[in-house]
Amino acid sequence: MFSTILLCSSVLIFLLKNLIVLGDSHGFGPGRQSWDFVEVRPGAHMFYWLYYTTASDEDYSERPLIIWLQGGPGGSSTGYGNFAEIGPLHVDLRPRPHSWVNNTIRRW
């Protein structure tokens, strides 16, 4: 099960990064989102994925920013926390009706 989640999330990240680009923002699924790599030290990078809230506020900057970190070998927050727990989409890309993105700005 876990290897399936990891494979699906890796393929999805590749497709999103290389195929779906909308101006300065990237997008797939509900809401505005952005992702990239941050250099944490020379030659070492960390991937992040930011979802803006899907709430209908005019000023979304008033919503809280939650940074979700979990890890260990094979348990990244981008793959597991995002697709298996609280992200806007399930692994099979069905919308998750009770995602935390509905009320907050999320960063994995």
C-alpha cells in the first residue's frame, strides 16, 4: 500500500511539475497552489508544496498558514500527509471534502 502511494505521488509530482503550469502558479485540483525546491545547504534541496485556502475569502492572507512536517524514511509529508491524510485530493485524485485546505493555507 505504501509503495503504491509513494509511486503515485512521485508520478503526480512529475506530471504537475512538468506538464501543468498556469502563469506564476502551478495547478491541479481545487484551488491555487505552488511548489518548488528550497536549497537547505549546497547540493541538498527540500521539496515543498503550498496550497492556498479554497475558502471564499477575498483576503486569504488572513487565514492561518499551517506547515505540516512528518518524515522518516518513506514517510514524507508531501506523499503521505498530503494524499493519505489531509490534502485536498485522495491518492486516486478524488476531491477530499473535509481537507484542511478548505479553511487554512497548507504547506507540506
